[in-house]
Amino acid sequence: MHRQDLNDMLAFMAVARERSFTKAAAKLGTSQSTLSHTIRQLEQRLGLRLLMRTTRNVSPTDAGERLLRTLAPSIHDIEREVDAMMELRDKPSGVVRLTLSDHAFDWIAWPKLAPTLKEYPDIKVEFSIDNGFRDIIEERLDAGVRLGESVDKDMVAVRISPDWRLVAVASPAYLKSSSPIETPQDLVAHNCMNHRQSRSGGLYAWEFEKNGRDLRVRVEGQLTFSSSLAMVGAAISGLGIAYVPENLVTDALASGQLVQVLDAWSPMFSGYYLYYPSRRQHSPAFAVIVEALRQDV
């Protein structure tokens, strides 16, 4: 069947259902004369009279009724399938790939996304938990999470967390058996936990700031981790000093399991931002994830 034949049969169905060329033409967005010409051409090609025309109404002939009964179920199935596809288009679904640190995942991303994912079961999220910087374009990731100061200028940046700071903590037992810690330089004589950057392989130099003075200290110690979460348990066990996000040790500080040192030197960071390329076409599923993570300010 040619496409024109199908279009003409759809025009015939409209007239047969409406029992009026005027109403059918309005529904199809065409003129009455054009519609009448279309039906005549269809009848000529089939060699059959499909419609009875009077001055008052239009009704299908026996051949027209048979054609209508044949066409109607198939067209109905097609229309129903198209409607279902349109619902699928408007219903967020698909995979969203994110890279972020363990701290950003545990503190911000998961608490916000867990209820959202229950609401949208067709959205799948792939989390790449990595404390290093990733090239989201090259690695075909949808977005990443970094501190605001680290986001490239050509990226869209959406704040997803408040500002936060790193704090140096240790168990009371460790501090009791070691030398006093009054300045960051005193840390070189202590058993400090290093944090290895997973992508570069280097060790993080502890950053401090006081009265506008920035200071970095290369520490040494028995333990090296690639996760801030693991450092907390080690510090509680008395195995040295950890430098971790403050929110990870709030309960341990309140209970006395840990004690903070160098409080006046602990710097604030500019919070986490979700970043992604401005020129990339994003799915409705991605828009749901962005909105769920967005920080209220």
C-alpha cells in the first residue's frame, strides 16, 4: 500500500465517523473541498463507492462500512501505541552516570536521591565513587561532583551542598600519649593518616588556613586510605590523627570518642557542585536527578 492510500483512508475514516465533510475537514485541519477531492480519488482507485452523499448528511455505503470495520481496529491499535510512546517520552527513564567522592555520595547524593529513585523506578543511576578528578566528557559520564572552586569555567555548575570544612581529629587515648598539637607544623611529629588521590596516585597535603594565611603540611603515618569514611574508624581506634570532613565525625565528637585539634586552622570549602557540559543534550531523567540534588539557597 502506498503512503497516499493510507492517508486517503484516514481521511475516509474521519468523514465516515463524523458523518460530515465539514466536521471531518475541521478535525483534519484541511478544507472541505480538498477532503471531498481526496475521497473521490480514493473511490476511483478502489473502483467502489464508499460514501453516500446527500444535502443533509454523509453515510458509508456497504463497501464503506466494510472498509471502516477493517481499518478501525488497526488504526485504534496504532493510536493507542503512539499514546503509550508519548507517555514514555514524558515519563523520565534511562541511565544517568555520575562520578563523585565517597563523602559527597554519603553526605549529599544518596540522602537526596534515595527517595527520588523510589518515585521514579524507571530511572537508573550508575555511581562511580572516586575521589579523583574525572574527565566526564571523555569518559562519557553525564555529570560529576566537585568542590565549587574546582569546576571548570565551561561547565554548568549547580550547587548541591552547603559549605563545609575539614577537621583534624584523634582519640583521647592517642592525644594523651603524644606531644601537644598547637600549630599545623606540629603534625610532622605525629602518626597522621594519609589520603591517596585515586586518579593521580599522589598523597593529599593537608590544607590549613588562619587569618588569611594558607599552609600545607605533608604528613607521615602508619596508615594510608583512599576513603575518608575509613579514616574515622581508624581514628576512633586510636591509630592516629585523621583529617576528614566535619560532618563525618559530629557524633564521635559529641560522644567523646574523638577530640578535635587545630580548630582555628580548619578551612571552609565552597561546597559541592554538580557539573556537566552546557552543550550536551540531556534526558528528562537527568533533569530529575539535577532537581533532586539542587541545594536550596
